[in-house]
Amino acid sequence: MDEIVEGARKKLYKDGFTPEPVLGIRDNIMKMGNVYASAKADRIDIYPSELKQKIKDGTMKETAETLLFMGCVPSYLDMKMIPSLIKPLDAVGVDYTTLATEEGCCGFPLFLMGTDEFEPHAEKVIERIRATGAKELVTPCAGCYKTFKKIYPEVGDLGLEVYHSVHYLEKLINEGKLKFKGDLGKKVTYHDPCDLGRAFQIFEEPRNILKAIPGLEFVEMARNRLQARCCGGGGGVLANNPDMAVDMAAERVRDALAVGAKIIVSGCAACKDNLRKGAKAIPKQERGKIKIMDITEIVAQNME
């Protein structure tokens, strides 16, 4: 099905039928290096102060074993995901670097809309990543993960192992490096992002992380794993039809409310953002105090 949609979009793009809001995202990426047309310098605004200072002083390593690739949505739209990813990595002493202000969009939206610009854009990103000499790349963004793992190999070799944050955090837990404290005492459910679940069948890693947190009562929504309902935030839907995207997210939040969950956790910045919009679209008396979190946040909050 993916290939059919991709092929149709390439034809629509070539014939000039791509919707204007979607073309706006293309222009933002080509001109400013990110989907929001935000300044490059603002990409590190949400970094922890110590890391930000190293970047400004020019003392951050140019090469390291691990490269953190943050992604556009965590960098520009979210206040918590990047600090929450860095906190456990610092705690266990991971040797990492970032591309900082030189990190740009991975190009996934360009691929999704069927542009000719995707491959040359990807080639530049590959060159930038390889220059770090890293042996592994970790990203908290499900879209970036899919792009690096599934789409880039058709363009060029990244020359390193690609991990999503759920893989990396589960690995640290299994190695006994990450331990959790306290008693969360809340019902938590997990929303499977399409770019992890449908694309790669990454289902157990995030659930294993959640089940490792003391006092967390894990509940499954009726539709989960391969049957999980899309949140509506990916695939260009949010740009092209924002009202439908929010309606889809509200439906997914209702799935969580139906099983009594107080926290919905996901492994995708776009899912987190859109599910929050969906929750706000539900009347307050119906939604209660349901919270939407990324997997990195719940880990960082409950670490010893």
C-alpha cells in the first residue's frame, strides 16, 4: 500500500497537483532546513544549558561514538523530548555528539510528497552524518528513524547503526544501567506510531520500557500494534487537512479513555503533538486530566 500511495504522489507532484500547504513545507525545508521555516540557531534552544553552552563555546566534540539526531518536531515544537533523551544518556555516560545548529530536516516530508528534491537533500544529510565518525545514531523521532533505516539505504550508506530511542533506552535497561524509582501509581497506555509499528513491527520494546517502571499499571487500548489507529498527525495529513487530523487524534484519545488510562505514551513527536490537539478537542468533562507523553519523558521522570 505504501508503494502505491508513494507512486501516486510522485505522479501528482510531477503533474502539479500537490496541495499548496504541502508545497509550503517543501519550501521551508529547502530554504531554512526545517519544516517550520524557523531559524537554524533556534534548533538548539531546547538543549540542556550545559550542552548549549558547549555548542556556543565551540567545545562540543565534532566526533563521537554516538550521534544524537533530534529531528524537526522535537527541536522546534516540543519542550521536553530532547532534555528527556539526554538526561538518561548523561546519567550512564554515553559518548555522544549532535549536529547542533547544522542538523537539518532528514527530508522525510519531501519523500512523502513525492518531490524530486528528496535524493539530493538526503545525500547532503548523509555526508554531514558520516563526517561525525559516529558508529551509531539515536533519534527520538519516528519519522527520522524510518527515513534513515528504510529510505536512505536506497540513496546512500550512512555507515552506522540506527536506533530509535525505544531501542536505545531498552538496551540501557537490559544492561542494568538504567534503574527506576518510586511508585508512579497510574494507568498508562501506549500508542503505536505508524512509522515504528506498521513500518517495522516495533511493538515490544516500548512496552518493555513501560513495564520496567515500578507502580506503572500498563493497559492496552482495544486497537494496538498492527491494528493501532493512526493518530492522524503523519503522512502529510496534518498539513493538508488539519481538521481531519485533529478528529482522528480525538478518536485515538477516546480509545485510551475507554480503558481508563491517565497517560498516553508514544514514541513519536508528531503523534505526541497531534494527540495533544485531539485531547483538547474533547470536552474537558469527558477527557479529564489525561496526559500525553513521549517515552523519553516517562523514562527521565522516573529514573533513579
